[in-house]
Amino acid sequence: MIPPSSSARAQAPPAQPLAAAWGPAAAASGLGSLLNGSRSRITVPPAGGAAWRLLDGSMPGVLEQQAREEKGTPWPQPLVSHYARYFRDGNRTEYEGLVAARQQRLTRAVVMALVPDAEQGPERGGGCSDVNALSGGWLDEVADGAHLLCEQSSWSWAAHDDVFSRAGEVVPDMSRPCLDLGAGEVAAQLAWIDHVLGDQLDARAPGVRKRIREETSRRVIRPFLERLDWHWLGLDGDVHNWNPWIHSNLIAAALFLEDDPRTQAQIVGRCIEGLDRFLASIPADGAIDEGFAYWWNGAGRALEGLALLEQATGGVLDANLPVVRELVAFPHRMHIGGTWFLNVADGPARAAQSLPWDMLHRWAVRLGDKDAASLAAGMIPGPPQAAAGLGRILHSLLNSTDPTNPMEPPLPPFTYLPSVQIMTARQAAGSPRGLFLAAKGGHNGEHHNHRDLGSVVVAVDGVPLLVDAGQPTYTARTFGPNRYGIRAMQSAWHSVPAPFGLEQGTGKEYAAEVLTAPAAGSPRLELALGGAYGLRPDQWIRSSGLDRDAGRISIGDRWDLPQVPEGGTPDVDITYLAAGTVTLGAGTATIMPGGIPGAGTGREAALRWEPASAVVLMDEWHLDDPLLADVWGAKLTRLRFRLPAGAGAGKHGAAGAFTLTVEATP
């Protein structure tokens, strides 16, 4: 393992790490023989295997309860009117929510069919060790759900379909299927069903497996092989999280649903090329510019695909590579404490309950990364949830850790990822107690970008109090031309300055420059931020640091500004966004964690500033978005420290300085 403190010294990965490591074996011409008999080598076995019999009586309670309650009731039914809402009013959650509910019910039915004795209900008896034991009940539920997906007009999500922009229609064009995240998820779910329950479905509902193969070929396999214009392939150099997410799902589809060896090898070979483009885009320090939350649906998906490849080839395609080791280390480097993680871009600050920590744990153990393994083992939740997806649940059920022996997270004292200019530092190594500081530079052309250059996050005892709001509910506006009309994306609602009241610009050219890189013993990041506002970089400088001995965080701004630009104001605002309850005093403020869901009544953050003469404006943001409210509670509070830019600011420019200090109350 490369320790966090040395990540900046890691060598850059090869341009194509998989091609360099695997050579001709990873090409379609060499994969045919490697994949022969691959299904028997997958660690998740078909129904009736010894691994499933060991789960007798250990059915996840909540999952079982929900499965029994919904069995025999009408299935969720997404309609044209739901699909059309995205094109009419921008709402994407109604359609996607119904599709997700349908797929999650199917996932629960599969698990019930697999786990011994679930077929007979709470009184037990029976099991899935043979076809006769699975003669009805849950197998019928699985067949119904799988066939409903085959009948569903589109596997893609409306937000990704070009049918409206191309043809002015709001009904999916079945002659031109869209291969997006949703389509990949359905294909992988059906593939895992075929793998674990294929023989049983043949006996109970002959023809379902044939239909699954036909629909997967038409909607996913053929579009993948016949078209090279999918943006997520990354052929134009812009590689993002869709690439590993879809490619890894396609690997599962190829292994379990493609019976022609040549076509199977062709699909897998193309997927390896795609994953290679993703891995080649990862910087040497393993940073993900979309942050911790998107790590799971980007890097995490790549790790799942690589694990499948390794199993399918009997270990010939071994992914123990430097870039993989750095990716595995990223989550624990972003850990604040408890379920809180540093969030940037479109990411929530609290870890979702359905994350597959067992997947990260397996990789960490395999690579010998004790810190990553400790975090993952400690974060593995209770029973798996259907929202995780069928493939992830199957692995989770068979790879549980000992809940009676939880491990403590590593909570590293310092991390610096130079590729994204992110620093984290905590007061006490290995403990959430005390102060935590994160500071971010980067540029405003990052994936899922927010205008957040120079932003800081401050936590007390593992609870963020100066925060990044994170991801609101996605709508058509989220990824359209009016994205930065959304409050959560604006620099005005991040903990950053606003010279002359300006918003930060959008694009890679609006960037921070590192003036002083931090070190473990001196965690202070100094950034030139003028470029974020279209100014000369050194016209605004921010320094963010943690003094461990003094127990104090200092964020200092200094500026030397030109004359007021058109549309600007003669003042500067320095904004901080707070969660919890904020109380203003004379030259001081306190932030209490009260009101943050699950935060309890911990210690407060005490704020002081210089000059004390700054005018303090306080704005409350009442959260009506469920994603934001689930993380932060009823509101967030914006503190704006307003100062005159300086003498002569209206004509010749001005200089000034402002410092905020944060301490934890006793």
C-alpha cells in the first residue's frame, strides 16, 4: 500500500495500464480461450450451491419483510406520462423512481428464491437446493419481474434519451435503443438472475431466459458493438463515471447472457479497452474529481468489473496495479468521521446506506491496504438493501464480515491530493475528536462541477459545521444550460469569497493556483483564486490551515483588486455556509450541531474574525429538497462578511484582508 502522505510522490500510471499489464491476453483474439468455462469460476455460485445453503435462516429481515408484503400486489408501472415529464417539466424522479421500485422488488424476489427456506415462509421448510424445492412462489415472482423488464419499452432513463431532441417525441423509440446507465443496470440485473436462477427458470417458466437474451442483445449488446458515438466511451478524451459503470455491467451481461464465444470475447475485449481509458484518466494520486459519493459509481464500478474479469479468467487478468491501489485508498482519505465524508461536486456529505463496503473491503484485503480495509469493515452496514443492485447484494450476502468485531477507521491526520488540490487535516490522528479541515482548489470544469474553488469544510468531533451543501434532486435543469441557476451549484452559496460580489466562472480556465502546498506537519494550503473570477490569479489569495497545538483553524483572505468591473459592487463578500444552529454575537458566532439529523448535541464551533468591523449578513436557506434535508435538516445558514474593497475601489482598485478563525468549544 502507498500511504496517504506519499500519494503525491506516486509515479504516474502508464497511458493504458491494463494493456501494459495484460498485453495480448486482454484482446478479443486472446480472450476466447481465457473465458472458456468462465461462469463456473465466478465466486457467486448458482442456486443450490453450498454457499447459499450456509445462509439458511440468515435472510435479511427488512428485505424479507418487504418482499413478503409486496408479493401478490401489482408491480410498479412506469407509464408514458411519467417518461414524458422530463421533457415537459424537467421532472426525472417520477419515472426513475417507478423503474427503481420495479427493479428493487425483482432483486428482493431473487434473494428470497436463493436463500434456503425462504420459499416456505417464516415456518420454514423446503429450500432452493433443487428445482422442485423452487417449484413456485418466489420463482414466479422472479419470472414476472424479469418479463416485465423485457416488456418495458425502454431500459434507458428519459433524462438520457435523445428521442425528444432528435424527433420531438416523448415516447421511447424502440428501433433506436439508448444505451445509458439505466439500460446497463437492467442488463446486468437480468444477467445475474440468469446466472443464479437460470436452470430453475427454465424448469418453471420456459422461454423467459430466451426472452432475456433477445432483449439484452437488441437493447444493449448490439448497440454497444455497432455504435462508437456513445459519449461515455471516452473516445474524445472526456472520461467520466458512466464509462466504468456501463462497461462493468456489460461484462456481466457478456459473461452470463452471451452464448457465442466469439461475440462474448468481442464484448469483453471492448469493455477492457473502455475500462483502460477510465483507468488511464485517473491521476497518480487516485483522486476522483467528482468526490467520494461518485467514487462508488465510477471507480467502485471499475473495481467490480475488474474483479469479474479476474474471476472469469482464473486470475490471468490480475488487476493488482498501482492505479487500482490508489483508487482503493481514496474513500478513507476523504473520511471525516462516522458516516460523514468530504463532499465535492454533486455529492452528499453523508454516506448512503446501500454502499457496497464489502466490495471495497475485499479489494483492500487483497491489496494489503490495512487502512482501507479497516474503514470498509467498520462501515459495512446491516442487511444489504435492494437499492444497491442485485450484483452487489449477491456478493454482500456471501461476503459478510463479523459484526461482533468492528474495526476502527484509520482517520488519517493528513491527506493532500495535488491533482485536485484537496487537503484534509485533523487535529488528532485516528480520532474524530477535535477539529477537521478540508480545503479545495482545482478548476471549474470538473465533472459534476460546482463553483467551489477555495471552499472549506470544517468539522468538530466528526460533524461538519461549515459545509458544502452537496447534491440536490436532479432535474432537467441540473445538466442543462441553466445549471448554475441552481443555488447549490453557485459560488455564492459555497464557503468562498466574492470579490466585487462576483460569481466564479465556469470552465477549466477558471482555476485556482497552488502557491504553497501543504505538508503533514504544516497543513496549510495557499491558493491564488483571482482566476476563478476572471481576475489576475494573485489578486485574491486564500490560505487555509490547521494549528493542531493551538486547536485552531484559520482561513485568511487577502486581496489587491483592480477597479470595480461592470456589474460588480464596491464591496467584497466572504461567505461561509453553516449547518446546524448559528448564533451571532459581537465579533463572534457559534455553530451548534443541533438540527443536523443524527448529529446529537456535540460541541460547538466558535468563530471569530478580523477585522471585527466587517458587516455580517445572515441568510437562512430553508431546505425543501428531500436530498438536502435528509443530510442537513430543515435549513442551512449563510454567513456573509462584507467589507469595502478598500479606499479608491471605485476607480483605481483596493487592497484588504480578512481572517476567520474556528475553534471547538471546551
